[in-house]
Amino acid sequence: MHILWTGQTGCYDSGGEEIPCAGSGQDGEFRPGVPWPDPRFRCVGSDIVDDRATGLLWSADANLFTFPMSWQDGLDAIREMRGERAFGRDDWRLPNRRELRSLISHQAKKPALPAGHPFRNVFLGWYWTSTTSAIAPGYAWYVHLEGGRMFYGRKDSHYLVWPVSGQSGVLPATGQTTCFDIEGNEVSCDGSGQDGELEVGVGWPAHRFVPQQHDIEDILTGLVWYRRGDLLNRPASWDQALAVVTALAVETQVPWRLPTINELESLVDASAHTPALPDRHPFAGVQAAYWSSTTSGFEPDWAYALYLHKGAVGVGFKKNAEFYLWPVAAR
């Protein structure tokens, strides 16, 4: 499986109160995904941190450049790091969206990083990724370190930059293969340092999705998805979503569950939008946004959701019937 555990260990009701996980159907009960080693991080000298869960190497200083900068300035600053072989490495880059999200612990807040992390100068705000937003190419994806959301911002806006290096055998590539300037115009990828040039991560198989009778297997992640993304034919509250999927599992004798936010995000093709799914995907009834089983560590009466038309990772108030549900199972 090429999906990292979210880090969530607790379970919470729709009022945000902690409850026993057994039988809840929540992320904290099943804890699927590649587990984190203990300890997860190892300091390599004083300047580099080795993430043993992903194989990536991060600058120990999460605000290495000391000030926010535009997206292009961030790419340029890290290009200079490569040229100077900063900290003895020449492969520094701006992380893509999956690389930066891999640092998030969904059990934590302020910052949303694993407990006991060794990073310093972590800013509780937005950090750029190298991945352009397909739905608005003048924007790029960024991750908020206070609570762990991921949206996109104008490339000429100013946010923080956190360099990464190394290669991961766990995190899939994002699917982005083209490059864009700050105005959203397609440009040559050569030397850009963008996600579309580097395409780092586990490569996708040529035939990623294999349709079965009632479900579809994702060869990249090992997950099995319900064939249709409109099981209930209407938006549901979070409690309703969990209950409907639990009932489906009982009825079909298949271990269906509500996916974690990392599992949902794994479906995203960062080169696509409306929906942000791989070209020629076999799913039917795809909707704009879906509940995950992952509670917000920032506000536990909210849960994480994937805005599939854009590919954004946000949150929704658990009691509101505003998102759809999409069951998943593991082979």
C-alpha cells in the first residue's frame, strides 16, 4: 500500500467529544495505511531531518528563508540551495502536495505535526508546494500547518517555503506532468523545479484501476473502491455517512468503511479537475465533495473532506449534511 497512516488515534462524536473507537467506523478505529516507525524522525546533524516513514529528508528549520515569498521566488531560492549544495546535498526541491501533506498528523494541531517532531521555527500558516492547481493554473497548492488543510493560493501571494530532498518509496506521484508560470500559462518544465518537471514519487501503473462486478481496485494503492460515488444519492451528515457504510458492510459481507482523508486524497490526479481524477477513470456517479472518516485534530466537531472537483483537502461541520460518501475496502 502506498498510503501513509494519518496519525489519528482518537475517535470523536459529532459534538467533538471523545468516544470509544470500537464499532465507530472512524479512522481512529481502523488506522489504515503505512504505519509510522518509532521514532518517526531522525536528525542528521543539526540541519537535516530524516523522515523514516517516507524516506524524505527535510530541512530541520521549517522557516529556513525567514520570510514569506511568492511561489516563483520560492522555487528560485531552492534552486540556489541546489547550486550551493546546501547542507551537503544537491537535490533540494519545493515539496509536491503529497510530500508536504505527508508531514501532517491529523491527531495534532498548532502545529499539525507528529508529537515530538524535531523541527524548529514551524510557522502556523500556509506553506507552498511545487504543485500547480489544475483548476486554476495561476494558483498553486499550499498546506496550512496549524490544522492540516490544503487549498490553493495565488502564485504571486507570499507564503513560506520548506525544502525537501531524497526520494520516497511510499508516496505516489501526484500525476502532474506539465508546468505553468505565475499567470497560469503553460511553460517548459526544463529547470523549473516544479512538480510537473520532477514527477517524484511512486509511479502509477499503466492500468491503475481494475473494474470488478461492484467495485474497482486501485492497483497503485491496493484499495478497493465502491464503483459508484453516489451511494446515498444525496449529501449526508458525518454520522449518517458512517452509519450507511457500516450497514453496507453488513449487507454485502464486504469490509466497506468510510475512507480516511489520506485514502480519499490518493485518488486525486493533480493534472485534472472537475473531477480531479485520472483520465478515463472507471467510476460512476462522481460528486463534488466527500466525507472522510478522519476527524479534524484542530476542531473535533469537524471532519476532513475531499473537494473532488478541485482536489482540495478541507473540513466540514459533522452535523451538516453537505458531503457525499464513497465506501472503500482493502484487499
